[in-house]
Amino acid sequence: MEWPFMTAASGPVEVTDEVLRAQSRPVLYHYDPAFVDFFDHTSSLLKQVYRTQYDVVILQGEAVLGLEAAAASLLDPGDKVLNLVSGVFGKWFELYVERHGGQVIELAVPYNEAIDPADVERTLDRHPDVKVLSVVHSETPSGTINPVAEIGRIARERGVLTVVDTVSGLGGEVLSPEEWNIDVAVAGPQKCLGGPPGLSLMAVSPAAWEAMQRRKPPLRSSFLSLLDWKDTWLEQRRFPYTPSVSLIYALESALRHVLEVGVEPYAARHAAIARACREGVKALGLRLWPARESIAGNAVTAVHVPDGITDEQLRGHMRSRYGVMISGGYGELAGKLFRLGHMGKAAHPAYLAAQLAVLERSLADLGFPVKLGAGVGAALEALGDWPPGGCSEGRSRRP
Amino acid sequence: MEWPFMTAASGPVEVTDEVLRAQSRPVLYHYDPAFVDFFDHTSSLLKQVYRTQYDVVILQGEAVLGLEAAAASLLDPGDKVLNLVSGVFGKWFELYVERHGGQVIELAVPYNEAIDPADVERTLDRHPDVKVLSVVHSETPSGTINPVAEIGRIARERGVLTVVDTVSGLGGEVLSPEEWNIDVAVAGPQKCLGGPPGLSLMAVSPAAWEAMQRRKPPLRSSFLSLLDWKDTWLEQRRFPYTPSVSLIYALESALRHVLEVGVEPYAARHAAIARACREGVKALGLRLWPARESIAGNAVTAVHVPDGITDEQLRGHMRSRYGVMISGGYGELAGKLFRLGHMGKAAHPAYLAAQLAVLERSLADLGFPVKLGAGVGAALEALGDWPPGGCSEGRSRRP
Amino acid sequence: MEWPFMTAASGPVEVTDEVLRAQSRPVLYHYDPAFVDFFDHTSSLLKQVYRTQYDVVILQGEAVLGLEAAAASLLDPGDKVLNLVSGVFGKWFELYVERHGGQVIELAVPYNEAIDPADVERTLDRHPDVKVLSVVHSETPSGTINPVAEIGRIARERGVLTVVDTVSGLGGEVLSPEEWNIDVAVAGPQKCLGGPPGLSLMAVSPAAWEAMQRRKPPLRSSFLSLLDWKDTWLEQRRFPYTPSVSLIYALESALRHVLEVGVEPYAARHAAIARACREGVKALGLRLWPARESIAGNAVTAVHVPDGITDEQLRGHMRSRYGVMISGGYGELAGKLFRLGHMGKAAHPAYLAAQLAVLERSLADLGFPVKLGAGVGAALEALGDWPPGGCSEGRSRRP
Amino acid sequence: MEWPFMTAASGPVEVTDEVLRAQSRPVLYHYDPAFVDFFDHTSSLLKQVYRTQYDVVILQGEAVLGLEAAAASLLDPGDKVLNLVSGVFGKWFELYVERHGGQVIELAVPYNEAIDPADVERTLDRHPDVKVLSVVHSETPSGTINPVAEIGRIARERGVLTVVDTVSGLGGEVLSPEEWNIDVAVAGPQKCLGGPPGLSLMAVSPAAWEAMQRRKPPLRSSFLSLLDWKDTWLEQRRFPYTPSVSLIYALESALRHVLEVGVEPYAARHAAIARACREGVKALGLRLWPARESIAGNAVTAVHVPDGITDEQLRGHMRSRYGVMISGGYGELAGKLFRLGHMGKAAHPAYLAAQLAVLERSLADLGFPVKLGAGVGAALEALGDWPPGGCSEGRSRRP
């Protein structure tokens, strides 16, 4: 089957050619001293991107591994977890809590809304025995963002550990576990960071390590164990098992690119493109999925499927006629919305114009009344100050 | 220095990732039987793309090598060449004719015009001793096209050999040396074919071979010799010197892609995008460089630099602010026009929208009054029947 | 730090350039129809390499994930597992059993020995309530092989489910879950198959699926769950979470290569090189680690560290002086042995000669008395019938 | 057709993976400022490898282009050239001289011999009107070396310009146009430098430029013109025509590697491997082609085809049975000798051992009596001081 011309989906994202070249380096034996050095160096880049002094752990599996590992490593049977749910991925975390013996208290909002910190405050005050709070920073299925910094502060004041799913947040927003009071953060390379999928990028606070060590018994000798990485990699520069060598090459390249641009300009770039994308979508007469623009995230723009067309028709047409792959709704949201991705390499005016143009043309082909050019025009209008301040230039880096 | 995000220039063009992967295969010894086979196979693909039964020769140097080789191999001192000049590249051929002892008769038109076959007829009738006629099919510096089929017929009727520079023509238009009465055709991989620069792709008619053999003495043992390739490669499957192994890998990949799409749909795709590009440019209030749209070519769209902006300002702004590299005017045309390239991978709606959007935004940034979105909108309007008939789908191929 | 010139270690192995090129294809969105097709196609290649009609599952984490997932998915609290231990990796499985509530009965032999099927028979007869038997096919740390086919038959006769770690076995030996009565097999791409690390390649028998479904409750919604893959991928062509797209590209290339050579010739090639390696090692006056050659495996050749030299000296010297990376002893075997790897691309006379030559030269440099050339000579002597029957030629494949 | 496992031929050589990755970077438009910078930077690396202050020119065609360009650019009709001939390539230069109107005086020796500087002195004294002396530094077809430094001095003393074919010399020996009194040097990337074929790497002395400018008329507007590069690139940072973008990427990577190792250690490495190769060959009872070892070069080792076997049998067997490609005799030397290449990446003990081992095994297979291991053993014996002094380590570099 033919491959698409361009991917502008919700992740895994299209990565740059330099990431692909990095990934095609010869596979080293994991105990080759050059690889041990390389892994160490990559970890230190990750610390810089996370703007943290906490330990970072690179788990060798896609981000759901990191999320489950957090639950499995932190929870004793019966431990209470306040799970904040504003979308499909937030709801998923409940499964990990229950699988690993925890008890869920849920604070939920509709899937086009964001969590209100005041509600968190009230709920925690009602449940003083909550041990862990879990929240999704960037709800990719909904294209929304939660106020994690405020939530983290509230939790910290009450001695509650905070686990944050920032899988599609890191890179697209400026954050720091210390500033935001996050105890366990889980990011993915395959979203805003512009790398390939297959790793969980974690930051772990001292308090979280202590909690893991207090668990009875501490979770060790498991693919789900974070302590295994502490005992081997962090303390002895050994691996608990064979890491995914090629993916580490790719990750290093992606992280290095973020740092070369600068963490703040890199995020500003995502914010600017996301804002322009929303302007483009609205100018086409489409309706954004998030209840308010102030809670729309920088990773993807979620849009109501317009009347008279199905999600599958639109996405199928865009791909088969114009070779552009976007995403539909996920889980409960299937059929209700479609999503334009603008992460990593795609966080660029050229990419945005291309995908909006193909969207416009496709809507017109399918009989939805659009003024061709209106979406791209509105997006360009919003990009008057590109590249965003601090971001030296609008170009990509290549060796 | 940072590299551009996207290249939409007059060639070398940005190539597909599969061409790059092909090019990164291990370098074989040129007499490895696998390479000899591979070169043979690549030559046979070239024959199919040229739609010819004539011999094809892949000279191991950029297209100007092929052009000079044609002059050097065909001409005896004093031979008369009717050189048709409708642009910078047409004028260049005079240098090769003179260098190799020929005598030039020039038929020239302004550089935004095309050659009129009736003028060719008249000129040849006035100069019955002309041996060779030379003409540029696609004048990349001007974005224009010459009526080579008609000119070829006129020359053939008079026993004149025709040398055609179709460097940026092959792939973008459907042609055949036999149908168009071309004796020596020279194409480049780095234009519509979507490959890298460094080779001359030639088709040679039996009459041209005879003329080369009648030359006194025949040109042999030279980098400029076509007969060397006939004597060695065509007749003995040996090489006159070491070929550029990696470039042959890339060429094979590019040619295979053209044939998978189909020579006719592949050209139709270029025509459709070129037409849409012109609509986009006009909708922005810009003026096309070619005197009439009927002579605009499919490779690049040449546009008058608008008043109040310089060519360098515009191109510099597009690259430094938005990472998009386009071309300026070349030679005598420097400063007068700029050129949007839409060859190979760039002959796609997504690429066209991206470059027009960046053009619009840049014009606005520089104070030229544009209605943002107007150019992309007009282009999309013109692409209502994408992909053009016969072309199965609008996607790119990747293994 | 400089990278080695050549890797001949115990895995991850050096992969071919075509695997690297495959891995450097653009990252697709996992729900792009082209990727769904590609994953399906890769799974079908894996079935052919496993010579099985059972379901295959490609877990998205290194082989220890597959092993833990087998334990986690099959075992209810208190279930008895007969764990056969002939090396470091065999012993490891005990940890997974205990972590997931099982009870271990151990049958162990020294780490240079293989399990005797008669002992297995006796032990199972003594423990009629054993639910699962676990065994390592190829004990990479010891360079030994266990008689899995016989053990599988014994277990099947007693209604015991068999879990086999064939991480470094598949590809290096011809096996089939059906013929060998294996219920859950776990292989790794990064060993004899010549791919990169990061995946668990599993075959699951109907009986194993039933046992997983009978578990109370069935393990679902976990990175350790095999049923998640049955429910989503096998039944609905959906993914339980994002797969490691790039690694699937690489795996497909590696599997395709095995099938192009042929599963049997591919394994025969490994056997021939392993035999030649042992001859080479013995001719240098070194002592093989396995108690008898009949239990030496095809993946690596384990060798006693000779007196007067340390393992680290030897390996360090080979790498720093000659750029060749080999492996030392692992876990309890550290310092006692070193290992020459000859898997995948390295299962070739040229690679074997190179690593033996560097070994010889290094031993001499370190004062160990060797007749230079003796090891390579003996290895070459043993390769008189290369390539092994059925294997068309001794070359590598490249596009 | 299957590709070989390993190439150890006379060039193009197998290049490193980093060169291949460099070559697979996106193709830039040649007037993209990043490419202009890159070309400039690459030229400056070439100057360092040539250890020269002279201008360097990178002609965009394989080394025969550079050789012909030297003749074409320097010679007026009737100019006398003393052509030193010690092999097939030396003889070839006569063709270029004659094609471009020069008159050849030949000083020849048998093709297993080297030029004696005393003979050069005598001949030049007999022909005081010689304008240009031409000599091949490393005669790849013969595996021999000429004493260019002494010859250059002799020519300079007599005001004769010296053109040196160091296509397979640069990198394998330490040279400098200034120190050796070379006026025009021509090297190739595809030999000791470890790059791909397709470029001529030239150094041009001020005296040579002057001679070219005095030619009547100076050669301009031709693919054979060196002055075109002076007028455009050297003076205006413009290109006379489109350069082979991808090959420049590869060249830069190869040159950078040489400089990272150090020009002297890099050459010492070639010398050490060549010496070891000769020891290996002799230990197998084979006879070296060069009349004396003192004139054997560092690029390839030429060996008499032993009685009872043909060149084609041996080479065919090595490739079809063991996947190793070596070279035969070229031109007049066809059938008389075979050649083991040890340039670039292949100038390494592991590569040498691999090719000698396959040679040994193949000779034995074909009935030639060899003691298996004797060749590799003798080579290893000769490598007791690897890596040669000044060369930090025996490893390859990779990012």
C-alpha cells in the first residue's frame, strides 16, 4: 500500500531527516563503552529539556509503560488515587491504578473541558487520605490542556504525590517538575519532541523515589519497575535489560534539536502554530472541539466533524486524494471530531499551510461550503510575528 | 549555517526520502557484477522514461557535460549550427559550439518568449548547409517551453540533426526522441525526475551516432566523448571510466518512481501543479514572466519581481523567516524575476500550498499588499480535479 | 568516545545496512492504513520464521518483557512452575514467577551444562501439579543449548504448559512451536535474526491462550498483558498502544532476509560458523566453556578466560587496539569467560576470520603464547563446505 | 543479483557508514547559502588534507576528468609533455595529451617497475623544451609507487610543470604539492580517502594557473576548464555549473575523518596494512607483482596469478562462495595479476584478516596448496605495533 505524502496526525509524528539519519547509525552492543556514554549523554539532554535536577529515567517502552510503571511502583494495595479525568487518556489511568491495587477517586469533567483547580482543592480536602494525584497535562484525544502547575501546587500543599502524563506536553509547553510540583512526569518522544515512539521519558522526584522504596515490597525485577533503573542505571551505569539502542540514537538527536532551538522558543513555536491553526479552522466555518480556546493545547487542534460529512470520509479523502494523514477521534470521541497535528517538524508555517490547504480542498470536494484559501489566509494572518520571540529563525536545523 | 526547512527552487530539487535511502546503499566496486547489472537495469529504465528505442547514455557529469559532449562529438570545424535562443541556457550552447569549432547561426527571441517554428523553417531554408539545430526544450531560467516537436519535424525534413536540452523537461512533459525527431536529447535527474545532480541522461539517435563516427577524427578518449560510451558500455558492458556509483543508485530509484506512477500521469501531475501555481501567483496580483501562459513550462513558475521589493529581499526573507528556499533570476535575468519550483516531490498540492503561503506571508511582511490566502485559494481552486487523470492517487510512493 | 570498528558481541548484534536503511524510513502514524498493513505483513513473516500456525504477538519491549508477560499472563497465585536452570537467564525467570504469584520448583545444573530430559521427566512425575515448565533454549551467557524439543514433548504428555526463552535461538536453529510442543515462545530480533533490540517476538499456542483466559481475572489493560494484543490486534487490527514504528520496519527487513535465505540454510549458516569458531578457539589453546561441544549453541562461543589474563584486559585490548567489541561473562559468570558472537550478519566466514584474527593478535600482545594464524586456520579448515547445503551462496543480500 | 558481503577491491572502495549517512542528507539547491558555505568548508578541508596553500578545485567528475582537464587547460598545440609510464594509467595520459594537441615524449619502464629519477633527469636534459611532465604517483593497476618528490624536484629545477595523478595516493601517503613541487595534482575520493567516486580533487600551483592563462586562448566555458572554476568559484563563490551536491556531502565526511585521525597517522595506517598484506601474501607462497617491495604502494597489493588457476576463477570463487569482491588485472595486465585492496575503511586489521582468510580458503578450494591460516598469521605478525605511531587508536570514528 502506498505511503502518505505527509503526516499531520496526533502522533507518532513525522520526524526530521536528521533524526532518521541518527537512528540509522550502526547498532552498538549495549555494554560497548561508547553506548554507555551515549545513553548517559542522552539522559543529561533529557534533564535539560525537562529543566530539572530530578533523576530522569528512560523506560524502554512507549509512554503507557511509564504511566503503568508509575502506578505499579508507587501504589500499595488500597492506596487512594485522585484521578483527574478530562479525556480518554485521563480515564485510562484508572485501569493502571486498579490493576495495581489502588483505589480510584475520580474527578471528571466533560471531554471538551479542563479540570478546575478549585475542584481539585475541594476534592482533596474531602479526601485527606489521598496518596497520589494523577492528571493528564495535554489530553491529545481532546486537544485540551489542564492547569497542571496549579494542580501540582495544591497537591504538594497537601502532601499528595503528583503523577503527570505530559506525553504530548513536553516540548510543546515549558514545564519543570520542580516548578510545577510534579513527582513523576511521563513524556513521549513521538509527540512535540519530534522523535520516534517506543520510549517513556520520565522525571522522578526524591519524594517519589522514597514512596517507591516504602512500598511493601518495593517493586523490583519487573519491566514495570522504576527502582530497577535506579538500582542499576542511576547507581551503577548498568542496564536492567537491553535498551532499544536505535531509539536512543533518535531520541538524542531530537532532544539536541530542542536544545539548539532553545526550550522556550521551541515551545513558543508550537504555541504560535497551534493558535494559527485554530484561526484557520474557525475561518473555514468549523467549530473547535475544546469548550474555550484558553484550554486548547499546542499539540493538536481538535475540530467537530461538520454536519453532512463523516470523520472517515474526510480523513479518507484527504489521504487518498492528497496524501495527507490526519487523526480522527479516539475511544469515546471516535466519529465526533478530527484532529490536525502540529508537533515537532510539523510545528512550522509551511506544514500548517499544507495541511490546512488540503483540508480546505477536501471539504470543498465533499460538498462542504468553504471559501478556498480562507483557512490558510487566517492562519497566515495569525503568523505575523513568526518566528516567535527568542526563536532565532524559522528554519529547521540539519547538520 | 542552518539548512532550509523546504526547498522549492529551480533545481537541484529536494528529492524523496526513498531516493536518499537508495543513494545511501554501500558503494560497490564498479566492476562488481551486481553493479554492472544495476547500471544496465538503470539504463533500461531510462529508455522507458524517454519512451525510446534509441541508445541511452548516462554521462557521469551534470547536464552541461552532456550538452558540451553533444557539440564536441558531432561537430567538425566549420560545421554550421542553428542555435535557437529563447533564454539564458539557449544562449549558453553557443559557447560549446564555438569551443568545438562550429559556426553559430542564431535565431533569438526575447527571454520571455518562445521560438516560433515558422521562423525556424524560414531560417533553415535560408541556410541549407546547417548540420545541427540546437534548442532548449524547457528554459528553466525563464520558466518557458519551446515547441520542440514541431521544430524537430522541420529539422528532420531538411536533414538537420537536432540537439535538445530537455534538462528540466523530461518527466515534466511526455516526450520521445522518435516522435519529436530529436537526435541527441540531454536530461538531468535533478529537475522533474526528482533525483540528485551529477549525471547527464542522454538519448542518441542512429543518425547522431553516424555523424559522430563520420567526424574527423571521431572524438574518442575524452570525458566529452559519447563514442567512448558506445565503444565500451553499449558494446561491451565495460565502463570508459569509473561511474558515480551512488548517483546511479539514486537515479534508479527516481526513474523507478516515475515509471510506477506512469510517465503520462507523472507529467500530468507537473502540468496540473504548474497551472495551479500560475493561478495562485496571479491571484496575488503578481505578473507572470512568460509572455503568454501557453508558453509557461511545468518545471518552474517565473514571476516578475514586484515594484518596491527586490528579488533578494523577497528570497532572503522567505528563507530566513520561514525556511523556504526559492530561486531568483539567472544570468541576464538576475533581479528581474523570481522562480517557484514545482518539480519532482514538489509537484504536489501540499508543497505548492506551503510555498505559496510562505510567499504570501513574506510579501505582506515586506509591505506588498496581498490578501492573505488569496494565492493558495486560487491554486486550490485550480486543483479541483487532482490527481490528474490516469494518476491513480495523490500520494507519494515509499517502500 | 570513538565507536568500535566491528561488533562481535553477544547481542544486540551489528545489523546489516539494509536493516538500517529500512529503519530509517519515515515514521508513520500507527493508524495510517499503510502501517497497519505493514504490521500485519511483518507478523505474517514472523509466523513463517517461527514455522507456526499459532498466533504470533510482537510485544513492544525487549525480550524480558515477553518473558515477564508470559509469567504474568499465565499464572494465578500459587501456580507451580518447574523452572529449568542451566544458566543466568534461566535463573532470572524465577523472579518473574515469584513477582506474579507463582511458586517455583527448580531443576538446576551447573552453568556450563545442559538440562537432561530424563531429569525433567522425573521431576514432573514427582510434581504432578506443575502448571507451567519454563526453559531457556539458547543460554546466551553460557553459549549452551538445551534439548527443548524433548523437554517440550515430556511436558505436553503431562499436560504442562511450556514457556521457552528462545531469544537467541530463533534463526540460529530450526524450530517450530508445534513440533517442539512449545506453548509460549519468546524470541528477540537482536540476536540471530540480525535486527535491532526493543521487541519481543512471541508465538502463543491455543492452550496458552485458554490458560490466560482462565486466569482470575485475566490479565488485561497492562503492558504485561498478552490478552490485550489478542483482543485488539489479533481480533480487530487495532493496537493496545502505540507500537515502535521504526523497529517494526527493521524487524520486517531482518525477517525478510531470513526467509530469502531460507529458514533452514539460515540456521545451517549459524551452525557452520559456530562449529568453525570452536575449532579456531581450540586451536589457540583456549578452553571452551560448555562442558561438551554437543551442547554448545550457535549464537555465541563462550571461552574460559586463560590464566594470566583478565577478561577485562582481553576485551579492553581488543576494542581499544583493534576496534573489535566482544562480550564478557554476565552475572555470576563475570570474569570467568568471554564470548565471541556470531549471529546474524556476523555468521559469515569473513566476520569470523576478522574476530579470531584480532583475538589471536590480542592474546599475543598480552603475552599469551599463540601461534598467529592458528585459530583462523583451524576455523577455515572447518569451513570447507561453506556455504552449508541449501544455502545458495555465501553472500549477503542487499537491494 | 545479490550484492557482495564485503568489497576489498581497487576502488571505488567500500565507504564507512558515516560517509553514507552524510551522503543521504537532503539535496540542497546549490545556491542555497548553506550549500555555498558547505562547499567552501569542504574545500578548506581538502586543502588541509593536501597540506597545501595552493588553490584547490573540486571538479565535478571522476578523476579522469581532472587529468584530462589538466592537459586541456595547460597545453597549447605542439607543447611537449614528458609522460612517465610505469603502468596502465600512466600510458593513458598520453591520450589526453594528444587529444589536446600536445606532443608526447615517453619515458617508460615495465609495468611492475617504478620510474628512476635519474632517467627523468637525463630525459629532461635531452629535451629542454618540455613544458609539462606527467607522472602517476600510485599506479593502482600495478600496485606500485613512483618517487614523485624526487621527480618533482628535478622538473622544478628545469622549469617544467608537473602534473601528478595521485588518485589513489592522497590519503595513503603524506604529500604536499609545495614540498613535492607538484603543479597540478589530481586525487580521487574513492580510494584511500574512503569516499564515493564522482569527483576530481585538484591542487593547482600559481605557476600552473599562469600557464593556463597564457594558453591561446585560455580554455574557458568547458567542462574541461579549470579556469572556469577559478573565475567563478575561487573568485566569486559562484559555480560554473551545478555541482554534485550529494557527493560533496560525502566528500566532506571522508575528509573530516582523515583530519580527525590525522593526515600522518592516516597514511601510516595504510602503510602498515599494506606491509602486513604483503607478508600475508608471501606466506601463502604467492608472488608479489611489483619488482621489489620498496616500490609497492599502500593502496592495493598486486599479486601474480598462481599457476594452475585463472584470475577469473579465483575472483569468481571468492565472490560467489564467500561474498568478497577483489580486483583483477586491468587493461594490458588483465589475467596476469589480482589485487587486494586496503584503502579507507579497509585499511584495518579486521578487514585485512577477513580478505586474506577468504583468499586462503579459496585457494585451497581451487586446489592450490596452502597451509590455512599462514597468510593471516604472517599478516598479524607484521601488525605487532598496530596502530602505527601517532594514530591514537585502532578504531573507526562514528558520530
